Amino acid sequence: VLTWRMGWHRSALVYSPGFNAPLLGLDRYVLTVHDLNHIDIPGHHPLKRLYYHAVLKRACRKAARVLTVSEFSRRRIIDWAGVPAAQVVNVGNGVGAAFKAEGPVFSPGYRYFLCVSNRRAHKNEERMLFAFADAQIDPSVKLLVTGEPTASLQKLIVRAGLAGRVVFAGSLSDDDLAARYRGAVGLLFASLYEGFGLPIVEAMSCGCPVITSNVTAMPEVADGAALLVDPLSAEEIAMAIARIASDQGGIVSSLKQRGLARAGAFDWERVAAQVFGQLTNQASR
């Protein structure tokens, strides 16, 4: 349908906030590729990988511009598609208005770390669970995880000795998620792969200390305002959890201050200006 529309509207410059691409009219098309997780992470459906190789790679090469959200993703797209550096533009990302330091605080009657995740393998949940179990912290501190558990994850929780210490929050609105950031001891976000990692800046905006990974886009997004860990090392993750839980060396106040300052760089108005700037440049050609 998109290909037909591009053929019908031969003078239109078209922008997509997603990675869907037409087969014709790409020289008048600006698309957005957030990351290459379908290529870089094993286990995705073969048809998705086929789409990336057969359709999206060609689109990246022939489109008027490709927009993305981090320098990590920009470099990966340039290398993977084999396009000139000027073809791919990092317009950044914003953080929603609900995520701010002031507002309701979730108070369940116990201290907790928050894990904003889903059940996909690259979210590294198994390693984070065992790290949480091994961390030298008060056993009354719980791990609050977004989403619903799977049967395999429930078995893993029991195997890790965390029965009763892991609570699943289900699906949350932005307001409810922001309240949980504000009430958390810290965010545990030791993912194996992120093209950006929005929970990092959401947590920082809410004054929540962040533990995140030292790979892919996460160090770039955190920019010195989070504790970085090797996501393949349960020991490093456990040590970071203990540092925040015990507020070692006043780390909590330091991370909150640095996080709030860093979060100010992520503004949707700024992103919109970048996007429309690229569209204006293409329209004037």
C-alpha cells in the first residue's frame, strides 16, 4: 500500500517514524530505524530478518535520509547498510512529561529495586535475578519487575532462592511507572542490547539512581550518570546493587543529581526540531 501511495503522490516527501519502507520513491522518503536488534540479536523470526536484509537495507541505501536515536545505532546502520555517514542522522530521543521528580511515590511498604523489562532474552533477566539473589543486601528488599511472569521465569525465581522477593507489576501507565521510579531504591537495567534504553532516562528524570550496562547504546545514554556494569557478570551487577542499597560513599545522592542533569538533555521538542530540520532540508532540494 505504501509503495502504491508513493507512486500515486509523485511529488510528496514522506516521513515515517517507523522502519516500514516502500519499494518505490525512496529518494523522497525519510524513515526511522531505532536499532538493528532484529539483526544483532539471535532468535528473531526468519521473516523479520529477511525483511531487514531484502527491504530495509535497500531502503537505508536509497532513502532521502535515515533517522535514528543514538550514535551507537547510527554507527551500526552505517556499517550494516554500507551507506555514507551523512545518510544517517541521530536525532536523539525524548522523555515523556509524566517522568519528573515531583509527583506521587509508590510506597508498597517495603524497599525495592525496579526492573523495567519484558520477557525477551536480551533483557538479561536470568542473570539479573541471580545477581539480585547474591547481592549483599537486606533480604527484605524486593525486586519489582514490570510485566507478567512466565512459567519458566517463575521456576527461575524459585531456583535463585527469591521466592517472595520478586513482585510483578503487570502493565503500567506512564503515571504509574513514574511513581514506581520515584519510590525505588534504584533501577536495575542490565540489558545485553539497547538501541537507546528509554528506562534509563525515565528513571533519571524521576530522581531514581540507575544501574545499567556498559555495552551498546547504554553508556552513551547514561553519560556518566549511572553505575555501569558488564551485563555478562552477575558479580558486577550484584556489587552495583549492594553499592546503591547501602548508599556506599553517598552514591545515591550523587547519582540522583547527575541523573537529573543528564535527563535534561532528552527533550521531545528538541527531537521534533531535529526531525523537522531534516525534512525541511530534503524538501528544499
